[in-house]
Amino acid sequence: MKITFIGAGSPAFARKVLTDILAFPALRENTTLCLEDIDQHRLQQIEKYMNKYKEDNISKIKDVEIEATTNQRKALTDARYIICAIQVGGLDAYQLDMDIPKKYGVHQVVGDSLGPGGIFRFLRSAPVYKSILKDIAEVGEYGDPNTGKNDGRGSSPLFLNYTNPMAMNTWYCNEILPDSTIGLCHGVQGTSTLLKLYVGAMLPGEFSFMCAGINHMAWFLKLWYRDPEEDPELKGPWKDAYPIIRKHFKEEPELTKSEKVRINMFKATGYFMTESSGHLAEYLPYYLKREDLIKKYRADSSEGFASLEQSCYLESNKKGAKTLDDQFKSLLKVEKLRFKDTPSAEYASNIINAMETGNLFQFNGNVINKEQGLITNLPKNCCVEVPIHVDYQGLHPQGGIKLPPICQGLCMSNIMVQQAAVKGALNFDKKLIYHAAMLDPNTASVCSPDEIKSMIDEMFKAEKQWLPQF
């Protein structure tokens, strides 16, 4: 079995996901991990680390081969699973994504998922995704039941995308190669852990939830808990956990100071959602349009997304880039890298293990809303984030979900941006990109249509080196 990581030069994340994979016994039997990146230096760093990880734990990883290449087609040849984490244009392009909209009054904290920054990050990625999917279709490990290839299941390679803007990228990829791509994020895991803390239900079997919507705007429609004092075996009926959270917020107001935007939206809508305040504020017209609002909803902490600082994530990326070489030098000097027996909260390794072994795994992922069957009151064939079960037979998304009207409406405001951007990318249509920015809630809260047109024209001109398709 060959598992390929496209963009493996994102070393901290790649290191986490690759060692996650090797935590599963079934995934280290006659397995090739192929690392691919166009940055030779970063690629060599992660290759050195993974080779050391193998050497230091050779008794467990002796049947795993580590390969590294800058040749994308070679990396994808015969791959059964492809993991993707790329950033086209790097920090230079990202700087333009943030600086140009700022001139027009568009405040972006992260700028990678919606708004002008998210739209242009997507446009830069689209040609790369198109080439990846072309290679997957031509040289990936497509199963053939007649030959027994891919265990005789007849399944095609699975493309696991971790790159933002998640919804646009996943939607676009499945337009190019239907049923090829699933989008994976961390929002549901991180937020469910936060909600467990708010409820005070940290034991296995104490807490459960139902979460659905779109990426970066998925809603915890149901929260349940069991009380071990009343039900020591945790086998009794579930109770609604939302009243406990509301009570804690009322009695302990300090809990609300670190996530002011998200908790304000929870109070306004009745449902908690998946993204931290800095992300969420960008997807709405309410918080970033005036300095007094930014100041009011800024977290008491001066750091992190919740600070609502312009270009917060860009500045964090710059600082991190300066220390990457030192981090790797330190890792490679460690006498022995400890073997990781338990994977992290990232989904990729569990999905691959479930598909290879049949051991059922449940997660929330981004897939196409085929025939409007998954979330019934969101558009047909848009990209939605829903609960999914995965086993030997593949992915089984949960359907028949209906969002409350307020959740539906807020998701729709983001979906229309995504739809216009995806169609614009597919048809090389700048007018649709302009329309996507017009539809963006945060941009529309501060800019006129003429200002938006000028901003988009300026971004196309400044970023033309990464947008050959236009």
C-alpha cells in the first residue's frame, strides 16, 4: 500500500499525520509513505525526520518504506491514499491577500477560508488541484475487481484534503473528479473538547453530540450528557447539555472572555458552532466592520485568533517560518525519537485504518450534498460538513439533516460565496470572482460594489504570477 503526502514540506503538520498513520499496526505492513513537495529543503527535512523515526523504532516500522520526491506524478503513481496540505504562493501571496483588502477597509484576521483572502488562496490552488486530480485519474491505484488490485474492492484512490479554503477546494476537486475528495478539518474535534469542558463531562460515555453545517460553520445541533452520579454505569438516557452551558456562562462570566464572538453568536442563535472567534468573525457582517466592535469583541488575551487582530495568522506564520530549521535541528539531535502508539485527533489515519481493516470510525467530514440528500435545506451539490461513518466499504455520510432557519441562513451566506468562486475557477471567469467577493458578508459590510471591483482587479494584477489560468 502506498500513501502519498502532497505538501509534506509543511513539517509540523506532516510529522503529526505521518506518525499517526504508523501508530496503526495494519498501516505499517508492507507500506510505502511517499513524501512530495516542491520545496526541496523542506522536503529533505521531513525525509530526514521520518528516516530517523524509522531507524529509532525499527522493530515496529521495519516493513515501511520512506520515499521523497519533488515529482508530483511519480508521487501519485499507484497511490491508494493521498493527503494534501499545500499553500500556493507561500507567505508572499498571503501578504497580498491581507494587505490589499485592508486598503479597502476589509479587516481579515486569518483570511484563508472566505472573503478576498480565501477566494484568492483558492484561485491559486485550483490549477494545482486540477493537475493532482489528473494524475490521480491516470496513475493512481484505481481498483480492478477482475485483477484483485486494491484488495478487489474496485475502489479508486481517496484524496484527503486538509488545505483551506476547505469548502471551495473540496467542492472544486469533486467537480473535476467526482467522488474523489473528502475535506478534513479540526474544528469539530477542538470545539467538542471545549464543550466537554464547559459541561464538565470528560469521561468516556459522558458526552455526545450531533454537528452539521458547512466547514468552519458547522453547528452543534444537539449536545448530550450523562451524569455519573445519577448513572454510574453511564448507560442511561442522554440529557440535553445546553442548559448546563448556559448556566455556567451566567454563573462564571469569565468563561466567556476568551471566545467573545463565538459565545455572542451562541447566545444569538441558540447553537454553538465550530470556529474560533477570529475565524467566525470573518464569515459574518457583524463584528469586523468598525473599530468599536472589534474592540468590544476582542478577547481579553492579546494573542491568538480571538484577539481579532488584522493579519493575526499571517504574522504567526511568519514567526513560525523563521524557527522551522531550528526546530528540525533539535528534533534530529534527539537520541531516540519516541514511538507514538496513539494517533492524534486528526482524522486521516483513522479513516485509512478503517478502510483497510473494516474497523468502524465516525468523524465529521466535508463532502458533496448530493441531490440535497445530506443537509436537506442547503443547496444541491454544494459542499457540506456532516457526520460520516467509514469502514472497509468506504465513506457513509449521514443524510436527512435539516438545519434550524438561522443556521441555514448563515451557512447560505457563505455557500453563495463558495459557489460563485468555484464556478469562476472552473470557467476562468473574473466576473464571477468579483461576484463572489460582492456576496461575502464581511466585505459587503464595508465596501460598495465599485470598491469591491477595484479591490478584486488590484488583487488579480498583484497575484498574476500565481494565476496563469486567468
